[in-house]
Amino acid sequence: MPGDLEVLEAAIGRRFVDCGILRRALTHSSHAHEQSVLLGSDAPRDNEQLEFLGDAVLGFLLSEELVKRHPEAAEGRLSKLKAHLASAVWLLEVAQRLELGDYLKLGRGEEMSGGRAKKTLLVDALEALIAAIYLDGGMDAAREFVNGFVLAPGMASPELPAGHAPSPLADYKSALQELAQARRLPAPRYVILRERGPEHDKTFTVEVRVGREWAGQADGHTKKSAAQKAAREVYERLADTAATVPPSSFA
């Protein structure tokens, strides 16, 4: 079952005007084919054309940024850097960091064969996502995403200068844990409060607690997305609080 797209939107820092283009970017041909048998012309479209467009948009934006960062570099050097940043190995890291596999719409066969972790599907989905951002928000929006994630410092080659850190957090669970540790608070604890709905379309309610003072809960179509939402709620409240409750206040 694909994850909650609101979590993905929060991770990339963009609320889509056209949610349909985002869903299409994450729809594999196997799912579109299965649905076409059932729905005919009303079936969702797959992401193959978006992947084609996204590859071109990515190539342009990488070239633009590399020329800006390395104005004195020779063409051969820039080509090597671009090839590295556009490689499947590199883009797979970006896709994994965003956990794109959790959001893919796959056919039953791909689902059962581990499609959510397949390199080709993840890289294709990332390129389709870039195209979706471009179509929904224009080149500036696509540029912000590429510079923030494909050229992000934590994923950059030692050869490249530091890029722009992504302003929105992709992993609120890790961020909350680090913030709690920095504030000398207990580690976050997650509890699944409820599961409801049919097996193929469940909704999970997850609660997170940091000591006695900080708690939040949220719903999601996967345990992971619900936990991320709950973590985000507590993280944002805790981050806005300048004072820290002393560790001795907690049991």
C-alpha cells in the first residue's frame, strides 16, 4: 500500500497544486496496466513520459549549477561531474533518502517481487518526480529541488563544493531523536494506538512521546508515514521552545 503523499510533500517542501501529476509520477506501468484492464480509458497513466522529461530537466539544471559553481572548469571536468550526479548510483541514494519506494503504485507482480526496493524503479520515479515538480511549479521549483536534494551536502561527492541543504526535513523521526538528545530529553517512544480499515486499505494511528511533556499522534496509511507525521508534530513544537525541561523532571 503506497504511503501518504502528504508526508512526501512535507519531505520535499512542496505542496502540489495538481496532486494528480504527483500521483502519476509515482505510478509504475505495472499498476497502470492492471488498472486499464479494470477501468479502461479511465485508468491512471504511468510515469514513463514524466521520467523522460525529468531526465532532460535534471540534465539542464545540473549543467546550469555546475557551470555556476565551477566557472573556470574545463568542459571535460564538468561532463564528468554531471555524469556522476546523473548516474543511477547517485540518484538511487537520493530516492532512498526520500523513501520514494514507500509511495510507488505498483502492480501485484512488481509488489511481490520487491519492486519498492528496485534501483531502476526508484531512479525512474525520482526523474518522474522532478518532471512533476517542473510541470506543477515551473523551473524555479525544479531548480530548488535539484539543488537541495541532488546536490545536498550530505550526499555530495568530495569533489563538489557544498550545496544547498534542503530546508524541509526528509526524516522527522531522526530529527526528533537528535533534537531530544541535544535538549537532554528522553529518546522518543512510538506506540501504534489503532489499526482500522480493510487489510488492503488500513489506517494506522501512531503516538510518539518524548518524556512526560511532549506527545503527538497522527494517522497514516502506513505505520511509517503515521510515525513521521507524529514525529513532525512534536519536533516542530519542541523546536519552537527555547527552554528545556531539565532531565531530572522526567522519570
